[in-house]
Amino acid sequence: MDQVAWGEIKSDQQWKVLSKLKNGYQDSLFTSPEVARNVAKPLVSYIDKALVTDRTRAPKITVLVGHDSNIASLLTALDFKPYQLHDQNERTPIGGKIVFQRWHDSKANRDLMKIEYVYQSAEQLRNADALTLQ
């Protein structure tokens, strides 16, 4: 922690303040609904094609790599509710992933979508913890 912000960030409360500033900056650039819909439109179209409109020809797994700004604009464009991540001060922490899963309920003959935000906690990032599935 002594290397962050020239050693000036010493407490969790200071981290929260710094993260609030970063979140506000990101919100002002990428999460107004009009901007988000415009910025995320190519990504939303690609996801729609892979999971809905052309799913029979789409690969089983598609990996798209982006930036925290992509996640912020995508979640806004898809009209997700405001959220606070557990054990994390940032809304779009480094290394975060949005995982879309399309399922088919054969009994009810309907398609389902599961969307998860997978991310490391602030402590895991700070300690550079090795990650496991546990």
C-alpha cells in the first residue's frame, strides 16, 4: 500500500474516496444512456448475433476482450440496474468479465440467458492472489 498514490492512500476509507472519484469520471464519460447506447452499439450487435439472431452458426464459446469503459457502457446500454460489487469499491475493476450464457429449457421449450459479472475483490487485486475456482 505504500506505493499507491505516493504512499498517501493508507486506509480503506481513502480507497473508497479514490474509487468514488474514478467511478464518477467513468460515469461522466461512458454511462449516460445516450452515449452508452451509441458507444456499445457494435458490441451489443455482436453479442445479439452470437447469442440470439445467428446462434446456430455461432461458435460454442466467444471471448471478447475490452476495457472497463466497454463494460460500463455495455451494462448501461443493456439497462442493467445500478449495482455495488461485493468486496470491491470500483464498479468496473481491472480484469472484470461479463459472462453471457444461453441455456435451453427443454421441458418448457424456452431459451434462457444467464449473465454474471466475474471479478476479483479489492483484496485479491491488492495481494495479487492466485485465483482458483474455489
